[in-house]
Amino acid sequence: MQIRVVSARPWEVPADLLVVPVAGEPVFADELGEIDRRSGGELRALHALGEVRTAYAAVLGAPGELPVRRILMVWAGKAETLDRETARRVAASAMRRLAGRSVGSVAIWLAPLAKGLGDDEATAAEQAARGVVEGGFEPKAIYRPDTDEAPPALDELILVAAPGSAVAPLVAAAERGQIIGEGANLARRLANRSANDVTPVVLAEEAAAIAETHGLSIDVIDEHRAAEMGMGMFLAVGKGSDNPPRMIVMRSGEEGAQDSLGRRLALIGKGVCFDSGGISIKPAARMEEMKMDKTGACTVIAAIATVSRLAPGLPMLTVAPAVENMPGPHSSRPGDVVKALNGKWVDIINTDAEGRLILGDAMTYAEQLGATHLVDVATLTGAVARALGTMVSGAFASHDPWWDHVAAAAARAGERFWRLPLVPDYAPEMESVYGDLVNSGEAEGSLVRSGMFLDRFHTVPWAHLDIAGTAYYTKRYPFAPRGASGAAHATLVELALAGKS
């Protein structure tokens, strides 16, 4: 898709489709009034019919005298709540509305989005381009490329800036958004693929192909080498499956190098390619969704690829422990005690609390590789979804300054996280009779305990992002299909890029 920015009035730009965002109650005056007049009163008529009342509603109208084939009005919700996330969803909703249609060029009028973003046209351009790319993703096309549910593949995206605007900075911002959107879609495609398609070995092969494409170093640790290294928690999870585990390590930049902030950032992602729960087996209902338990690994693999496109050679690491958690003759059992890579003995009370086990060893290994700052991302707990729902991710952090950096990156990305507390008073309840700690306990406070478990496996600044509620949508939205959402990808990219010199 080619991106072009034009400095013009929205009624002056030829295209197959013109997208007109509307924030708040539409006032048909000034530019919006002129667009309506040139459409023969189409926008006003659609509004009078009550067609534009729900956030992200996208309504097709006739063009009238406009130099476009169709016009699409998208309501962005209340004007006072328009933010980066909203701007992105407006553009994504426009693309979703075009599913099954033949459209080659789309023009988006930036002014209403920029106004809600403090007259920041560059941010509006970036989020609009990113939204178009992410809105064009259709998971059904992974296995059915002939589906008529996919939005059209655009030849050209035209962003209509205000007359007199400098075009070059807006093009750069839009291309940045396009690259971040393509990275999110890479993560979504990997996450959506089925468990019989993507095993831990296959995920490692996909990571190797991505590393080759983007000039990244990669090391894949198999089960034999992991045993020699002492990754007892990691190996305990994958023992029950015929598909062996793989610890995937990717690196950008020279070995041992640090970024401009003096960091060697490591992104760590949970890669449970299928999670049956193991011996502590899950209920059958919705178990098919457990192919999504690899989303954290898919996210960090995509994130380092995205960063390599935007800042080639920027020093950083990703560590993605990939396993299948299955019942079998060699599965770990409740009551098994294993030794972690950092030397701690862990009493496995619940084999379905497996993500924290593989993440703990991955965090330790990242530090052994020289990481100075850690962020892990995982579909870790159902409790976070019950607490925060499907639109806000949970987070823990070891200390405030590092969390401030992560939160700032999330704000730039237009993603929502809610920091939860680490409560030392709960620590005695996590002690094991036989080892140093248990991997699970009482239901009360289980979300906090998940963070406190991971807190035992780092010595450098660390943050944990629990995307169990946000990693995938279980229903369609105007701005996204059912399936993987790409959550946290942009935040990780922004966090890494903060260290660009």
C-alpha cells in the first residue's frame, strides 16, 4: 500500500472513498458543512435518520458532487474522549466497513482527528495509517484466502491534511504507523494460527525466518540444552507433549551493546502454543481459545522485527519460551518440585499455572545474557480479564521509575494498562513446605500472586504486562475481527525506540 499525504480541502481529493470522521454531535458548518453540501445533503440526511449514533459506526453515503465514488462517515464518539486509540479505531472501522468490497484508494480527512489530538496532525496521520493497516487484517484469510469477509487490499491511502501543512513530516509519521501496524498484524497472524499448525518447533522456525529477513541474530535452545543449563521450570511445562519445547532468543545490535539510555532491554513473551492445563486440566468449554496462549511470544517476536525496521541495529533482546502444556505419561504432576534456572526450588501446586514457570526461567536467562531492563508480556491469568475486562491490560512493575517509562510508551502507543500492586504481606502464603515457593495458591488475590511469583525471578528493573483479557477478541467489533488483537505490540516497540540515539 502506497501512502500519500496531500495538503488540500477534503472535497478536492479524488479517491474511491472519502472517510469523514465525526467527533461529538456533528455541526454541519465550515468544512463539514461544505462536504455535506457537495454530497447533496447526504451526511445531514444520514445523521437525521439516526445512522450515526454509536461509536465507530461507519455509514456509507452517496458522493454527490465530490470527486469520490463513495463517502464514509465514521462517528468517533464524544469529542472530549478522542485520543490516539480512538483515532486508530476510526480508521480501522472504516476498513472493516469495506469488507467484501472493491476499493483501491481511500482518502481520510485528518482534521477532525488532529483537533481531538491537540491539533497534532502528525499523530493523527500515524494513528490513521496504523488503523488502516490493522483494520485490514482478517484472520479467516489465514486458511481461507478466498473469504469475502476480508477488507480490500488498498493500492493507495491518501491522508488529507490542512491546506498549508508540511507534507514530508506527515508522510514519515504515516509510514511509521504503517510499519507498526504491519508488525501488529504479524503478531496477530502467528497468534491466530492453530495449534496443529504452530508447535513450539514451528514457532522457532517462524522466528528464524523473521530474524533472517530483518538481520537479527537468533539462538534456539532445545530441550537437551535447556536441561544442561538447568531450566527446570521451563522443561517441567513441556514434558507432557510429543512436541518438544524451544527457548527462542533473538537479538538486535552487537552482543553486549546498550542503547542510548544505557539499557539492554529484553522483551520476554509467554509462548504456550496450546494450553490444556496439563494434569490440572481445563474445562472443555472454550478450550479451543488456548491456541492463543502463545500470543505473548508472538508479540515479542513481532516487536523486535518492527523495531529493526524503524531503528536497525538498536540493541535489544527477545526471549520467547515456547511449549505445549499437555497431559501425558511424562507430564508434571501437582506436587512435583523443580529447580529453576536461578536456583530456586518451586513446588508445582497447579500445572495450569504454567506461564509463570516458563517466564521465570526466561527472565533469568535474559539477565544472564546481559539484560539490564525486563518487560514480559503474557496471557497469564483469567483473573485479569475478570478484573479489568477486554479493553484494559493489567501490569506489575518492580519500581516506579521503570514503570514510568513503560507507561509513557503505552501512552505514545495509544494502549491502556492498569498497574496493580505487589503486596509483600502475601509472600508468606506463597512459601512451600518442600521448596522455596509454590506456583499457585488460593483464589483470593491470585492475580497479585502471579505478579509476585515473577517478582522472584529478576534482579534488574522489571515490568509484567498481563494481556489475558486483551490479547484476543471473542466477538467482532466495528474496528476489529474476532481473534488476536495485537495488544502490547506497539507499547513494546515504543519502549524500545525510546533508546534510539
